[in-house]
Amino acid sequence: MGDSGGYGQFCPVSMASEVLCSRWTTLVVRELLCGSTRFNELRRGVPKMSPALLSKRLKELQQAGIVIMQRHDTGQTEYRLTEAGQDLRPVILGLGTWAHRWMESRISLRNLDPSLLMWDMRRGLNAHALPPKRCTIQFLYPELPSKTRHWWLVVDGSSVDLCDFDPGYELDLRIRSSLRTMTAIWMGMTMIRQALDAGHLELDGDPKIAQTMPQWLGLSYFAPQPRKVE
């Protein structure tokens, strides 16, 4: 498996590396661990990965016994982790925890991606912390090009939809900040209150939804982890 020959060592670390260390593979496993099962969902989590390479990596993971492909009578295809794949959870989370703890924030915030950030916020959002009605929340990143500047999260019950076009619903809250600021908030590098006090974050709309933003936003899994560098 992978883009080159194996390491030729009997060490288990070597054997695991032959399976997992080809480019993008750990990120595909990360997406599957986060609950993505369909090809288009996986693409949302790795937006800079080509569809052809994603297909290749999924086939390789199937051959390694990490992923199983399921075709349904409806014609839909889903990819799910096997027991061996689920057993990778502490490995993948461990990699992320190490990077969050030891890599400088300026490096972490160098690779900004609005579609990936919004997709991660969408699946981590805590709908139960919002009022029991349809809530529409707009995120505005004024420094970005027009096609990636506006995003909407539409929360209806336990359903959370992400739109890069105006869904046509009345806004409950508009959030304005730079992409860097919102990424730092989501990663736990900046607190919402700090960003508000510094004028880097503006909230306009329902005051109750604005006040409970720390509860419903749903930060990164790694946000609570202590950092050794800044």
C-alpha cells in the first residue's frame, strides 16, 4: 500500500506506517472516525484532496482491512470502518493531541480553510443549546473573496445544514470575524470573550443565542487539551 515500496522491517511501527503514512490516509481515517460515510461527505472533510486520490486511498484502506464498502438497494454507497479501523481512534486522536500541544499556533493558523472550518463546526454544533425552533446563523469573513465570504448554519431540531448560499430564512444571528479569529476560537487558542473584547468578533442578532455561543458552537476535540507552546 502507499506511493512507494515498503520499509522492509518487521517492527510493528514500520508495518503500521506502510498502511497509514501515505499522503492523506490519516485524514481519510479521521473523517471516517468523525462519522462521514459517503464519498461526498468525505470530500467535504478533505476539500483539497482530488476525488481520484480519495478513491484510491479508500480502496487501499479496504485492502488493508480498515474500511468496508457497503452498497445499498437505493444505490447509495457507504464506507465504514471495520473493527481494526475503529481501533485507530486513539492513534489518530493522539496525533492531533500531540500537534495541538507542541506545534506553535502561528503554524496551526497558517493553513486556513473556510470550507473545512465550517464543515467541522457544522458537525460539532450542539443543537440542544439553541432554542427549540429553526435557527439560522450566518458567518461572515469580510477579508475572503465573495464566493467564500458568507456561510450559513441552519439548525432545525437535531438537523444541522451548512450552506454557502443564502437559504432564504430570517437570520437569528450574524457572526462577523476574520477566518483566522474564528479558526483560533474553534481550536481553543482564543476565547470568544477575548475576541469580543478585542473587537475581532462581532455578534448581531438574538442576544440569547449570542450569549450561549460557547455552549452551542462545539469546539474542536483538541480545544481543551493543554498547549506547551503558543
